Amino acid sequence: MALSPAVAPLRTPPNQSTTSSATAIRVLVADDSAVVRGLVARWIGEAGFELVGTASNGRIALELMAKHDPDVVLLDIEMPELDGTTALPRMLAMSPSVQVVMMSTLTTRNADISLKCLALGAVDYIAKPESSRGVTTSDTFRVELIERVRVFGSARTRTRRPASASAGHAPGHHAAPAPVPAAAAHPAPATPRPATPFTLRPKVRNRTQPRALLIGSSTGGPRAVGEMLEGIGAAALRRLPVLIVQHMPPIFTAVFAEHLSTRTGIPAAEGKADERVEPGRIYVAPGGRHMGLAAGAGGPIIKLTDGPPVNFCRPAVDVLFKDAAVVFGAATATVILTGMGSDGTNGARALTEAGGPVLAQDEATSTVWGMPGSVARAGLAEAVLPLPELATALRALITGQPA
């Protein structure tokens, strides 16, 4: 099965090198497929990252971690001897700041495991094509993989200590023979980035009671969305429909909805075409399709389309937000959570022009401050808050009670 096009922001063209920003990022690849290991290792080198080694199972990957302290681990779920799910907590215990990206094929079981791995501390997941041929020919898989290494590796290299020279190689693995790039000899200082400046939008006076909660998220979103909705609480969520666009491939979105239902106690499912939007329900945009809204005879209904990607994404946050601005007007409460790219900014502008409030997650608690940062820098957010405070603020908007 080939990957659906553009299920997450793809900002680096397939043939564009990331060498200038990537030379200090160390990567470990763990996958039981020799074809996948070989291809990914080649892509890592072509992009200018430093491949510290490849492993065919979790045991060898742990040995390599102990020797090379990678910034990013690309970790397959299904491997012999020690699988990725079992290896993940051991990796995080060994190096709490390591950025682990899970890799799995598009099956319901693997989607469920991937989401559980995010709860355990993995920073993201990437869907692999099912066949070796699919891995070889999929530009989408390659570009998404390189983009994740670049983003998460850059975050890790800002805080890690300078690496000492590696010791001898452990048996049973392949270590990269290339010398350490020159940039690695001068790693970034172990200090956090200064906060990005932005201007808040003035709060709306005489607010309209929200009739819908709108959420847009991408990288880091599954964990953030679940935590925020749980913080808002079932009592408030039963007052209105919750509509979510989370950049995810098919199958994953259905499993994500099941996880949200279990966590919140609110019925959650992928949105269906022409389905009436009801209070007390959570609607997740299906992977690979845009989810919008339209006015129906009995109230707003879900609209699903297969149009081209918007902001390199399908589903796209902008599609939902722009439709919601027309259908609900000012009667919305909107939040942009962690994610790469700028999807949601144009839709947030339409919502604010309609009179609805827009909130954004802050940089410190975001896995990637792309989408919320874009909204904040555009001056569209009336509040930029840590994740726990977003739940409190949204509960106040929904219930009309002070925060």
C-alpha cells in the first residue's frame, strides 16, 4: 500500500539537500529489513546527517545507543529478539533527551502501537510503505523521514553535550565509516532558544457562546490533543461538537479517534460525509481526505473531499477552519497545537475576521512550534499558552465561566 499524499507538512523537496542545517545531527536506524536499513542509511548520508549505525533489532540498537549517543533514532516497531515497543522505554531511560521516531506499516495494529509509543515518550511516527518496492519508490516516505530527522535532530543538538570519540564497534551492527562532519566539532551551546516574539490579538468583547470547538495539530499532536481534551473535561465537552484535523495517514486517524474516546469518555470517530454535527461528539478528519463543513437542513454537516493537498497537507486544518468561519461565524472556540509548517494560519485569519477567538500552544510545550508559531507571529492568537493552561482557557470559553 502506498502512502497517501501529503499526510503531513512536507517542506523539503525530494531532491533538496539539508546539509547546511544538518551536519551535526547523529542518527541511528533500527529496522529488521536490510532493504529499509540500506535505503534510509543512504538518504541520511545524502541529506548531510551523520549516520552512527544501523541495527536489525532492538538489542543491537541499545548497544549502539550506549556507544554513540544519537540525537535521533528511527525505530521500527516489528523486529526480532527485541521489538521497538520494548526497546523504546529502555532507550529513553538510557538517554531521556533522545528523539525517537517510530516507523510502521499502515495497519490498524501498528497504528494502535504507534500511538501508544507516543504516550510512552516517542516524539513522532512515520508510516512506511508495506513493500520494499514501495519504500524504494516513495518520495513521500523519504521526504517525511528526512524532515523529521532535521526538526527533531536540530532540537536535540541545541542541548546535548559535545560527543567524545566513539569507542570500538560492537559486533553485529554496521557503524557509519564517514568521519564526523566539521560542524560537529563546534556543537550548539547547551542553552535554550530565546522565545520567538509575537503580538497578541485583542480579546473579543461580548463574546458569542461557542457552538463548536475546533482543533488543528500535527507533529506531537496526538499526545497534546488527548491531554488537552482530558483537561477540558467531559462536562464541558458535552456542550458542543469537537472537530479535529490532525495530520495523519489513513487508518491512524480511526485509531486516534478510538484513543480519544477512551481517554475523554466522549464518543469519537472519523467524520463521515453528510453526517450531522452534534454536541458531545468528537469528529476527526479521516487520513487522506479533507474534512470541511456545510450548512444542512437540520444544522451543520460534515463535508469530505478528495481535493489536492492544501499547505502540502490532506487533511488540512485550513479547509476545516475556513468552512467553520462561514458555518458558525463567531460561535467558535479554536486552538492551534504543536505541528510542523503553517497549516491553519489562513483558516485562523478567517475565524478571527468572523469574530471567533483563536488560541495557540506556546513554544516551550510544543514538540514543534511551526503551526502555532505561525498563527502567533501573524497576530491572530488572543492567547499563547502552555498546554495545561489551554485546557483551562478553553473550558472557560465553552462554559462562559471565568478561568
